[in-house]
Amino acid sequence: MTKSLVAAAAIGLLFGMAKLPFEHSLEQEDRAAFFHGAKLSLGLRDQVGQLGFLAALSGFRSLVADFLWIEAHTAWEGTQWARMALLFNNVTTLQPRVLMFWDMAAWHMAYNASVAAFNDRRQPRKALRLRAQREYFELGKDFLVRGIENNPDRYLLYERLGIVERDKFGDHFAAATRFGQAAAIPGAPAYDKRFTAYELSHCPGHEREAYERLLALYRMGKQEWLPTLLERLGYLQAKLNVPEAQRVYIPPIRPGQKP
Amino acid sequence: MMDTPPASTLPPRTPHKLFSPARIWAIASNTLLELVRLKVFYFLLLFALLIIGSSAFMLDFKFQEQFQVLKDMSLGSMSIFTWLLSVLATSMLLPKEIEDRTLYTILAKPVPRLEYLMGKLLGILVLLLISILLMSALFVVALYIKQQQVLADAVQGVPPEQVQAVIRGVKASSFTVSLIPCIVVIYIKSALLASFTLLVSTFATSSIFTVIVSFVVYFIGHVQGIARESLLSSPHTTALSKIFLAFVALLFPDLRLLSLTDDVVAGNAISSTIFLKTAGLGVSYFCVYSLMAYLIFAFKEL
Amino acid sequence: MNDKILEGEASGPAISIRHLTKVFPIPFRRERVVAVKDLSLDVLPGQVYGLLGPNGSGKSTAMKIVLGLVTPSAGQTQIFGRDSSDVESREDVGFLPENPYFYKYLTGEETLRFYGKICGLSGSKLRAKIAELLKLVGLEDARDRRLGGYSKGMLQRIGLAQALIQDPRLLVLDEPTAGVDPAGSREIRDLILDFKSRGITVLLCSHLLGQVQEICDRIGILSRGVLVREGRLDDLVAIENQTELILENAPPPLIGEIKALVEGSGARLVEARKPHTTLEQLFLEVTASGKETNERPHERRKE
């Protein structure tokens, strides 16, 4: 009986050694397809803690994430912003590949919590309220940045980050970069390309590049001749002193405006 | 009288078959019958079916991705239920037969121990298959009901020329073809856990011990990946921790790799390479654990 | 000895045990348990062999080794010339373990069908065999009843039936009458004698020595793993220097004459009394007929 135990153990060990490289390569392949979320750049101990938490849930992960998500919405109804942030953190850890979690978490932080913080009458000093508002902007941005780390193959979060950079931080260059990243991903909507160009057109020193982009888009046809594009094109044509003969778009003269 | 007698020249009445699928199937169907009578099977199955069934109707949040919760709950239930069933049912197979002495009556017949074990395993595999098929059928029904609800809402106020596109969009996010490899991998994982539990039960002294060991391995199997990656990449770990990491990496299965659920629900497409590799890994674990179980059982003193 | 036993000797023993030793190591301790020590014996075809011994004497171990369930530390066991470790050897053997449970949710018929299938039987042949065996063991009426509802005696009988499903030439029975009431016990013993008359060899392990005495041809007594006595039952239990005469309708004067003869010859008359029937006999007669009288039991003797 002992002999057979030893034989079985030997087989187990040999198989263990054989399977290691195979598991490793399968893991690499999974990562390339962005399964299981981004590799955590944490030390071993932290990884064990983090993934130990995940392992303890094992098959329950998605169920727990869903229930925590619902709890987060209950917290929203009670405007418990800090609790929401905590819950969102847990949900996105459990399900890093579900875009909606990152998106909504960022939205709640950057658009709802920030407004609440700014209008918080319990804080009489405006400077502190502005600072709190800014912190929520950063929180929202952080969710999107981490979401992108885990989902670099999908355009949505790049796009959302572009909008946050544009609307909340006023950083047109950062916004342009993000819209550009979104546009580079297959399947991205057509407007991402336009947004890249728009944002770039607001960046000092990048007018020429923006103009080239807008021109290329204009040349693609009528579906691109949207009001904002035409307006920006007209603006850049004037700014760059493009010769009349080369101007593709002549803005209409508004009443009271000098030609 | 005490000298070596001449060997018998009379052949046995029934000719002995070296390998008989009929024998294996007789044992398998008996095992299946026995397991289907287990109360724990009914409770677990009922619970799983309840969850899957009700997920079609509950949680009607407009802001949710419509099918996500349903898929999460259904696939999650399938995964958990088959895990629990495979461990609990397999853990009592051998101990019960030894205690009831029915094992002796079977092995005293011309049944090779290999066929006996194969029959037992086959019985469990059929049980798991039936359970998964039942749950999948209910899942499909629930998904269909949900799809109809979503379609009814989605086409309201949509201009006629876009209706088809909307319908296609909804249908594409409800039934994705990736659900099939996902469920297949759930089945293979449960088969792996069954074969591992059988292995432990061949040398364990009680069913409780078997169950505990299997549960522990299940949990550790979900973090085995870090141990392995750490072992293979980090240069700075000490010799002692390297030994410990090697221990975990070599002996435990990487169960995290054997799950496609999260990615299927998140909308990832599963390439056939990844599916075949994942399935192949699971199947080879199953074969090795079964082989180890046979080696130990074949020489076990009964 | 009857013809069948003689015929058996010519074709080789049913069970052959040679220098069998089995040692069980105790885990985590240096001592070992010697369950069987250098056991050698033969069971010839057609015999009913009783393997006796107190608890822990090694008879169960020896039996399991013969059946291939346990491997010997030394020595060899064979069934009809085939080594016990060979699966094929078990084509010839039917086994009834001590206190078997079988599968409670199966009916009598389903139980036999299961065992028949694992022996390779199927179809009409199996159906016929099941019907035959149920009739043989007297369980036809209970064929569709679940084993959970069987009495102990019925369980033993269905156990005997499953042991016979593949027509083995050898039966190994471990305590076949333990826990069974006297009526059931008598039926089982009658069955065993019936098997013997068909030429089936029987190896029997039992504590119930009175019952063993009635049916065994040969016995072996094990004590602490060692065979301390072996041989024909009649030879072993006969009290060599005594003779038993049983007279019917003998008048008292005749008894007196016989007494005188005995004393004159130098022999000693040990005892002159009315022979007793057994308590078992009385019990069976009284419970079978349902009589409530003080009628003296008929005297019945072993043929």
C-alpha cells in the first residue's frame, strides 16, 4: 500500500512539473486577451491578500459584485459618498472586466459627489469645498485610469476619461490624448476621431496638427460636416492664416459680424 | 494432503472478459441511482434552479446591463452547485460502500478494481452532466424571458428603420455563443474536483476529512496562480519561500484559469485556442487525479 | 466420503492455502500484528469446510486473502488452481460477507440483476437465473420489495442468492446465520446442505458451533493466526474410547441385562438416560405448528 502511495505521489509530482509551463503559457494567453483583469503590480504579500479575498469568494465573485453594486446605489440614494466610493472599489476589484462598474463609479464620483461636495452647506469655507470637489474629480479620474489598465482593449473608458479631462479638469491636451486612444481601438465610434481633433484645436502649439486632422475628416464627406467641426475648421483656418484658395470651408457671416 | 495439488483443469462456467463496458455501466448506473436519492442533491438542485429561475424576474433595474445579473447568478449557481455536489457526493462513495460491506460483495465478483473505480467515476460524471443540462435548460429559458422583456422595452419609441438593428443588438448581448464553452468548462472543473475528491477518499480515514481537504484545495487552487507566477518570475524570494511556493505551484491545480465565466459575462469573446487549452488542462488534471486514485485503490487493503 | 468428494480430489482442491502469512503494520508504532501465521490447508471440491476461531483469530483475514481482497505478506492462495490475486479466479466464487447491507433502495430482483450484470450476465439468461435463485432461497414473494424492508433472515438469503448468481463452484460464507432466528437459521442450513448435494464447495466461518457441527464435513480451528486443529469433524469430535447406543422401545429388563454385560466385560457404563432433543428442535416444532400444549416433542435425529 505504501508503494502505491509513493507511486501515486510521484505521478502527481511529475505531472505538477509538466503542467507548470503549460499553465504559465495559458495565463499569458489569457492576459493577452485581457481575461481576469490586469496583473496587479503589487508585492507578493499584497497580492495574496487581495487575491486571497477573491479566492475566498471563488465562484461567488460575480454574485457578490452584483449585490455590492446594488448596495452602492442604495448608498447613492442616501448620498453617502464615501461609502459609495468604498463599495465601488470592491465591486471593481471583484469584476475588473465589467466596464459599467468603472464607468458608473467614475460618473458618480466626478459628476455627482463633486457637485454635492461643492454645494455642501455644512462646510462654510468655499476654498475647502472647492478642494473637496477637486478630490472627487480625482477619484473619478482614478477609477477610469484603473479601469483602462484592466480593459486596455476597449474604447469606452478612454472616451469617458477624455470627457472628464475636458469637462472637469479643462485639460484639452490630456482629453485629446484620451480621445485619440479611444479612436485607435477597432469598433470605436466615429465621433472619437472628431473629439480628438476638437480638443487638439484648443491646445496652443498644436493648431497645425489639429487643422490637418479636421481637414482629413472634412474630406471624408458630408457625414462629417457637423457644426462643431465646421466651426473649429473655420477658427483654425483663420488662426493659421491658411490661404483663401486652400480654405475648404467658408463660415457664413452672422448678422452684425464684419466679413 | 499438504503437497502442492495438481491445478484444476476445469474452466470456470462464465468466460472472463478482461475489460467489460457492461460491468462498468452496471456499477455506474447503480452509483447514479444511489446519488440521485441523496437529500443534499435535491436541496442543492432546487436552490440552484430557484436562483436561476427567479433571476429572470427580479432586479429590474433600468441602469443595469440587462443580462448581466441574470448571467452572473445563473452561471455562478451552476459553478457553485456542481462544485458542492461533486465534492460532497464523491466523498461518501467509497467510505459508504466499505462500511456497508457492499464493496466486498462487488470485488469478490470477477470485477477488476479499475472497472469498479471507473464505474463509480462515470456515475458521478453522469450525475453532474444531468445537473448541468437541467440548469442550462432553465438558464436558457430565463434568458429568453428576460430577452423578451428587454426587447419590449427597447423597441418603444424607436423609428421603424432602426428597429431591426435594436433587436439584433439586444439579442447579441443576451445569447452569446461564448456561453457554451463557458458551461463546458464549468462541467470540466466539476469533473476535476470529483476526481480529486475520489483520490483523497482512497486513503482518507473519514468522509469529513475528504470533504475538508477538497474544500481547502479548492480555495488554495484559486490563488495557486500567484504562487506559480511568483516562483517563475521573482528573483528575490528567499530559498524557504521558494520551496513553499514550489509546493503550492506543483501540487495544487490552478482553478482560476479554469473559469471563463467572468469574461463571458463581461462580453469577451472566447477564442477556440483558449477554450481548447483550458478544457485540455482541466481534462488532463482529471485524468491524472483518476490515475492516482486508481493506483492507491488498486493496492488498498480492504 | 461421498463420490463427489472423491471426484474432487482427482481434479485439485477448490481452495488451496500454502504457508499463508499476513502481517499488518500498525501505523506510527514499531509493533506489527500477525494476523495469520504460516497457514496451510486445502478445501476439496464438494466439501463443506468450517473455518472456526475466536474473534481476532485471523479467519476473516484468511478468507479475504483467498478472495483477493487483501494481499498476503507471504505464501499463496488459490481457487481451483488460479491464484487469488487473479481477477479471473473469482468467476468461480460467490461471497456472502458478515452482516451485509446491500443496497436498501433496490428490490430483491433489482439486487440480483445488479450482481448478475457485474458478473457478465444479461438478457433472458439473467432473468431466468434470477427467477431460479429467488425460488431456491424462498424469496419469490418478496422479489418486488425493497431490501430496506427485509428481515435479517431474508437479507442473508438474498445474500446467498447474489453469491450464486454466476453459478460458482465455491461459496464463501462469513457468519451466514449470525443474528438470524432459529427458523431462518434452519432454512439457511438446509440451503447449504442443498448446495453441497449439487457439488458446490462451501467454506463457512462461524461462531455458532452447534450449527457448524451439523453441516460441516471438515473443520479447521484457528487461534491467534495459527491453525491448531484440522480434520474431519466426526474424527475430531468423536470421543475415541466411548460408544453411543440408542435404543427404541427397550423394556427395562433389557436395559438391566445390557448393564450387566457391560460391567462384566470391564467396560464402564457412563450414563443411561433418555436422549434429549435440542432446544432448537423444540422451538421450531412449537412455533411452526402454533401448538400450546405440553406435549413432549418428537424425537428427531440427524440422518
